[in-house]
Amino acid sequence: MLNNSLYIVFILIACFANSQVNTNSPYSFYGLGNISQTGFSQNIGMSGISNALNDIYHLNFQNPASYSFLKLTSAELGFQINNYTMRQADLKKSDLFGNIVGFGLGFPVSNNSAVSLGFRPYSVIGYYVEYNDNQDQEFNDLDFTQITYNFSGNGGLNKVIFGSAHKLRFNESFIISAGLNLNYYFGTISRLNSIEIDSAGFNNYRENRSTKVRDFQLSYGLILDKKISSSNLSIGFIYTPKSKLNSTENLYSHTYTLSGQYEYFGDTINNFIEQNGFLELPTFLSAGINLYNSNNWLVGFDYNYSNWSSYKQFNTSSNYIEDLSEFIVGGYYIPKIDDIHNYWNRVQYRLGFSYSSGYLNLDSFQLNEAGLLKDFKLSFGIGLPIPKNMSQLNLSCQIGRRGTSQGILISERYINFIFSMTFNDKWFNKRKIQ
């Protein structure tokens, strides 16, 4: 039954990875688009707490050192529904999107080692911007009054994760675990630009510039876990070095004419591979500290830093991409995990808050100082245990605000609903013959 479900999961992943557009943010015009949040529903319910998290029943792909703490085979599949509302001055626009959060599978191969396999979206692009430019006085003798510039984009990058971890027990109260993720990035970013003249008989111009990425990257994790009285103190570190991903940029451009609502193809201008090169991802550094009693409560703090100012695409840097810093505070609470009379006492209640600043420098878009792009996010969720099973249904919600409506800029308010299922079972155990 579980094996058949996994085949269905992989089919769903392929469909979502190739067909979904799950943002309308104009901020996704820049760089790699909007960077997807890390973690599954448990992490997301705590606003992303994951750097030092070593839950024995939940996957944590953010820090690969966490895999070695798994007690059972753990599989998780998550989806999300996003409601975005954009504001610019007196303008307002809302949209609803759905997408996969990710799929993961991890299992112990010994008492101290484990491996994992996962899939996650890494970045998403989805925007449409139209700009109308009225004709200058010097061109009044021409038979048109307006030029329309259209800019749209879609696509993004996905990430397949192959991970492993091993832990060392120095005594019953102190554990050091080290792990690594081999990340395979793949995806296509398409940007479509056109120039249209509001009169028949003029040739309009359109170009499609697409970037394909296919390459591997390594990331490393370390977790130190120390028992203190009836609780544990866990400290985690993650390091991902600067990486060059093989990329290919294709350019296709052509002319066309408009007649009413109909469009007629003109001539092909360009259709070739413009260049082969690299997309340079920055260095990522993360650290976290958790104080917890795994059967009752957890309180954690995470800090994530990304050196985005070093980002380059085909050896070209950008003056609007800046370093990103993120601060997260969160945790969970279980009233009484072994209460057989009251189901709600066995539920894991999650809460978290995060604040990030960076990735985009908004000062580049207007004269007055707007600072770095800021994102405030409040998250909460629950983990519902499935009776007579170690599995869990996870529900999470995020309420956030990103950007600013100051000047010509856009403020985004969003509500994300995340649904996931965590399956836990024993695999690869040898049958005993009585």
C-alpha cells in the first residue's frame, strides 16, 4: 500500500514541478525570484525553526545532521494554499494559488546513521507588468499615440535532496551528529518582454529569454545535543559554500502585428543559444539553539544569513541584490503526550515569529530611502496524531507582510495554509522466524 502511494507521490511532484505558477509578486522579477521557505509543516508552524531541530519522527532537510536522530522511516508530503493581496497607493489586487511544499523520505540504516531523499521548490517567478508610454511631442507626425511595454515571467528552480548523517554518542547525555546534503538544482526561468504600438501596420517586437539550470551543490550540517536535567539543549550549524551552477541562456525574438484581437506572426529576429555559463549561488550560514523536552515542549531561536550580494548570473552582478538576514523565534507545546482519555492533550501546538531583511535593496527603485525588503511573519499550527499509529496530520497557517507601499513600491500581505501528512513506520527490519 505504501509503495503504491509513493509512485503516486512522484507523479504528483513531476506535475507540480513543471506546471505550477504560485506567485504574482512583482518582486519575483529580480534575481531568482521569490525564494521558497524551508521546512515542512512542523517547521513552518514554528516560522521555520529547523537549524537545531532533531525530532525523531519528523524530517528536517534544513540541517542534514538531524537525519541520524530518526527512529523510524519517515515520509512526508505537503501542499499549501496561498492568498496574496498586493497594494500600491490606492490600487489593490488579490490572488489565490496552490502548490506543493515538498516531499521527503528518510530512514535509519543503523542505530547511529540515516539517509534521506527529498524534493522542494527553491524559487518561484510569476509576474506581469504593463507600462504605457505616451508619444513624445517630437513624434506627433507618426500615426500612433502610445507604446505599451509588457514584462512577464514564470518558472523557477527546484531542488532534489540526497542526504545522510551519522552521530557519535560520547555518553548517554551528549551526542554530536554531522550530515551533508547533495542538492540537485533544476528548472527554467522564462522572461517574456514585448513592445506594442497602438496602431495597425506597425511591427511589434517580442523576445523570450529563458535560463536553464542543471547542477549539484553540497551543504553541511552539525548538531550538538546535551542532556540537562530533564531537558535537552541542542545547538545546530549549517554551512553551504558559494556554488556555481551550470546554466544555459536561450534567446528567441520575433516581430508581429496586431489586428483587433488577433495577432499575426512577422519575422524571426533571433533564435539561438546566447551563452553557456554559470549561475552563482551565494554562501549560506545558519545557526540555531533549542531548549526542549521532546515529549512536552520546545523553545528555539534561529539565525539565517545569505550572502546574496555575491550573486551573479553569467558573470554579471546586480546592484539591487543585497545580503539577507533572518531571525526566527518559535516552539511547540504538547500538554500530555500519553493521555489516553483526552485526544487534544496529545496534540502538538506550534507557534513562531520571523523577521527578515534583505535580498532586494528597495532604494534602487525610487529616490527616497526605502531600505531593504522586509518580511514579517507570524506562524501557528498543530500536529494531530493518528490513533493507533505513529503518523501525524499537520496543519499550519502563516500571516505575513512583505515590502512597502511607500512611493511606487508594492506592499504584499499573504496568508498561507499548509497541509501535510507525516507517515512513520518500520522498514527494512529482518523478520524473525519463531
